[in-house]
Amino acid sequence: MESSGANPEVIHGTIHYGDEWPYNAYSGNTTTLPNNTHGDWNEYAVEWMPGVIRWFVNGQLYSTKTSWYSTGGPFPAPFDVDFHLLLNLAVGGYFPGDPDGTTVLPQEYIIDYVRVYQESMGPPGQDIVFDDMEHADPFNNGWFEFFGGGSGGLGYSDYAPQLVGGSWSLTANWSSGSSSPGYYGGFGRTNPVDISGLTHFTFWINPDAGQDYNLEINLQDDDNGDGTATPAFDDEFQYVCRVSPTGPCAIAGGGWQKVEIPLSSFTLDTSYMYGGNNVLDTTPTGQGGNGQLINVVMAMISNTGAPTSFLTDHWVFENQNAIQAVVDIEDAVLHPHHDGSAASPAQINDVIEVVVFGASTAGWRCGKSRH
């Protein structure tokens, strides 16, 4: 993640991979800060997970990468080993260009805090796999379809995300036939499960390029305990996942991506199911609860009239309740002194040496930074 003095409001997020120079490769994306805010306090973050890297500025996702290669090993190499975290104010070089008579010096790079988090997935076996798609037979395993202004349907594919380890995924292909935007239809699965103590719904998606649609994800619960989802007696909770060439939920054409949604982000939707107790229930009535999850449903709403087509795999309810701060360096100020001398080596070593990248999930947040 970097910016240049010539265009300080443009923030780059880039991965470098492939081979040693000159056979290396790189790819990335940019975002632009609002006018004249690059010198204000801004929070920059990178999430590094197996097979996916995401870039954020002030909490807004602006780049996701799920595809790369390395001559040094199989995917996800080279991003499967320990890395250093380096904060650097550089002068000259290929990226910004060499300074000239118009360059203003000295400059400073002020950092208020650096925080590194490691995700703990909770006790082994606590996660609930809603479906791993390995049956390759959706309609004999609780899956169903429904249709609005479009046609299409479910299928299956032998192309699955490498990091999941399976062999099969579902295919979802809906279109209007008339290039009209709107509600096309959707699909879901009936699988009553107790998700007590779990915090997130996650799934993998591989959306086709050039599309723009809202994927409405609905959790339907069985309030009256009759084993079915009945609109007059039960309710549902919805999260809208925008899929487009720029996301933010998933990148169209971006390859396999893991989407993670906190259960707390699902909101009550009474447009279809309206008779429940308006609470996202997790515990079955037979165990003293008010109901339990019975269906997970996805509906596709096209924003442009283009088809909505994607692969999906490995729907899981996870416990991400324990997100551990590996290191929190508060009030660290790293910048060249005004007399031109180097910043304190002790401060720099604190950042580089304490942080360990290489756990199964890690991310860094360099917050309230200005330069």
C-alpha cells in the first residue's frame, strides 16, 4: 500500500509475485481520497488470509486479490510464509520519480498507531458447515430454486476454490432475457442447524466478469418450531452483498473470494416473511430457544440488466468471536527528524520485529496516519 508525492490522494494496493526481477509480475487497484484529505488522519488496513488479500482505507474496501502465482511453489505462494511489516518514507525511485527543484523538503510521515490482529476461529469443531457442495447433486440435498423476472437455475461444477480442498461447487446462472434490471430469482437450501455461539456466515464465490448485481442473502428461522419456513409464523434476516467490478462485497471477475458476514450485520426483512418474533434465533425450540435457522437463501437483483452468474462453495457458520490483537503499538511516531537525521531505530524495530505475518489469518491496521 503506497502513494506518491505527485498524487498523494491516490492510494495504491498492489501485490508483487511471480519470479525474481526482471520476470516478476504485479497487479493491484487504487482508490482516491476526497480532496485535500491526504494530509488528515486516515486509517489504512490490509487483510491477509489464505488465498485472498484485501485493502481498505477508512474502512472502505478498494481492492481484493485472489489470483497470483510463484515459481517458488504452489498457490498461495509466495504469500504463505512470514513477512515483515515495513513503514517507509522514500525519496526518489521508479515509483515517485526523482526529486527536482520543485520538491519540498523536509517531509514527515506521522503514524499514531499500528495494530496487528490474528483471527482465532474458536474451539475445533464448533463451526457449522451448512454445505460443502461435495454431493454435486443440489436438488437431492435440500436445495431449491425460485424465479422472479428471470430464468436460469442451479447446477454444479468441478471447479472449486483450492483452499477449501473439495472437488465440487454450485453454479448459479440467472438472466432476464430482455436486458432489463431487477429481481431475477434465487436459490437456497433447507438445513435446520443450531448456530448458537457462532458469529459469522461465510461463503466462497467466483463471480463472472462484467456484471453488477445485489446478492440478497437471507437467513430464515423457524420461530414456531414446525420444521418449515412459513411467512405467517416465521421471519428472515437479510444482508445485501454488492457484486460488481469494484465490489465492495465481491469483485466480478476476481476469481474465488471468501465473503465473511457478521451475523450482527443481518437486518430484519419483512417483505416476504413477516410473522416471527423479529429476533434472529439460533437455538431450537426443543432446547428452550425461540427457534433456529432453517434456510439460507440467496436472491439476485441485477443493477444493469446483465446476467447474474457465479460459482459458490463452502457455506459455513463460523466463530470469529476471538479476534486477538497480536501487537498494538500506540502513539508511535515514525518520521525523519526535521534536521534530516533518521527516525529512531528502536521505534522502527518495534514495528518490524514484533509483528509476525504468516499465521493462517492476519491483517495490519496502520491507523490515523498522515503524510
